[in-house]
Amino acid sequence: MSNQRSIGAIELSSVAVGYRVQDELLKAATVEIVIARTICSGKYLIVYTGGVSDVRSATDAGLRASGEAIIDHLILPTVHESVFPALTQSVVLNEKNPQALGVVESFSGVSIIAAADAAAKAADVQLFRIHVAMALGGKGFCLMTGTLADVTSGVATAADEVRKRGLLVNDVVIAQPSRELFAEYV
């Protein structure tokens, strides 16, 4: 993946419309697809990256093509660098005993991307997973670690971002989490 700093995402209620939207946004601008797939409960999610103006143009084209199938969308002009590795699940944790684990859960994939970005910008947390809507009934969640104070701040910021969209399921901060919670990431 290129080192682009902008990200766009569109979540749709229709798989068929999802393919049309993906085609339109790819034709409208020079963007690179990060995720484009069906997700739980029959939805379609497209996440893409590129320069700011390309992401804006692609999003505009995608929204025009989406009709009533649009569930949620976002444009993050300056996405935090930790979002891409967490989104593609390529983060390996080096900490032996993390001080805290933060979890934010949302009713949509798009909102959890915005939440993770907000957390990483607000606090010194390490995002290590952004899970968007697969095997979750269309929900998303993000995981972060760091000091208890930073994780508490990051989770609060992320939860506020999702709450603004009316899509917060829950948020949790676990102090001194069991090492086993991180087994697949260490």
C-alpha cells in the first residue's frame, strides 16, 4: 500500500449498489482500495486511500451513485498513521505486560474507523486492531493499548466520535489486562 495520508469509506445496505459505487468512485479519482467486500447483514463496505482531493472526489462520486443504500460514510483528510496497519490487521504487539486495553464497539464499520483515528490522534495509544463488520452482525470494534491514562482518554474520544453518529454499542477500559487477551497479537 502506498503512503497516502487520506482515507475514505462508504458503507451501504445493498451489495449490488456496493459494486456500482465502487466502480464509480474508482472511475472518478485515483484512489487505492484498502477494503471492498460484503460484510455481515448483507451490507457492502468500501475503504479507499489517496490524496485528499482524490478521496473527496471519489467519495462524492460514490455518494451520488449510492441512492438510498447509503448507511454511513467518512473522509479523513489526514488519517493517523496507525490506522492502516490496525485496519489490515498487521500489527504485532511488543509489550509483555500492557498497562491497559481499550475496546470501542460500534454498530457500523465506517464509524469505528473514524473512532480509531480520533483515539490515536487524542492519546498516546497503540491501535492494534480495527475490525469492520465481519462475523459481527455488521458491527465494528477497535482495540488499543497503552498506559491506563492514555487508553482511558483514547477510548473516551473514540466513544464520543461514535456516539455523535448514534452508533455506539459500548466502550471498555481494562486495567492490567490478562496477557492471554493479546495472544494472537504478540
